[in-house]
Amino acid sequence: MMLAALDLPGGPFTIRKAEPSDVGPILRLLADDQLRASTDSAAAEARGPYDRAFQAIDADPAQLLVAVVTTDREVVGTMQLTFIPGLARGGATRLQIEAVRVRADLRSNGLGGAMISWAVNEGRRRGARLVQLTSDGSRVAAHRFYQRLGFEASHLGFKLML
């Protein structure tokens, strides 16, 4: 399902809902990341948990996994949107953006910014009143990118691995 068309250098690109056949290409984008390379694998024998995760994401109306594709249907970007209803902030729904990836050779051409801009607008369309995301503390360039787009480093995050 096409969600948006982007006319950018190196494009045009289409943002669409991810399909089961996109799992492998999305895994390659995730595994290409220096911080996640040791935990995310695009190897065929590792696909089971990823395919099950995709099915769960795809079945949940609060989740939207997107693929950004070229005219040749090549997946060159991805991100996951999660809509979180809450009682805080006057019962506001939050949009959580996660796992934003753009293929290395297409970075710095406006694609990442266009993806985030589309996500923010999609959040507004769905009634979200706050957009939030996390970024690893070592990703200084990503922090500058998000700040250029108007995001503020407002909280300190914590994790507990299970």
C-alpha cells in the first residue's frame, strides 16, 4: 500500500507499508548499522524470529512498519511507527519512531528528513500530539540530524535487557 511519493535526488522514492518480502532487505539495512551488526542478522537461518516479529507488527493497528523503495522496488529505507495512547499529557497519543535506516549511499540527499517529515505528518493525521524517538548515545551525527528537524533532547532514557 503506497503511503507517499518522494521526489528527491537519487529518487524518486515511494513510502509504503512493508510487505513480508521486505523483511530480508530491511534486515540488511539494520545489519549494515555498526551498532546493530552484532545483534541483527540478514542470514537466512536467522529469519524465523524476524518473520514472527513482522507478522506481529503487521497485525497490530498501532504499528506501522514502512519500506522506502525505488522505482525498481528496491528497499532503501525503513522505519517503524508505533502509536501509543496514554493518560499522561491530557490523554495524548504519542508517536514513537524507531529503527530509522537509509541505505548508506543515499544518506545526505534529503531522504531521511523526508521520511521523518512524512512520519510526523502521519502522526498528526492519526491524532498524535507528541512525537518521540530514541537514539543511541554514541550517534552524534544522528543527534544533529534530529535536532535540525526540530527534535529536542529532553529526556534521559534507561533500558533493562531481558
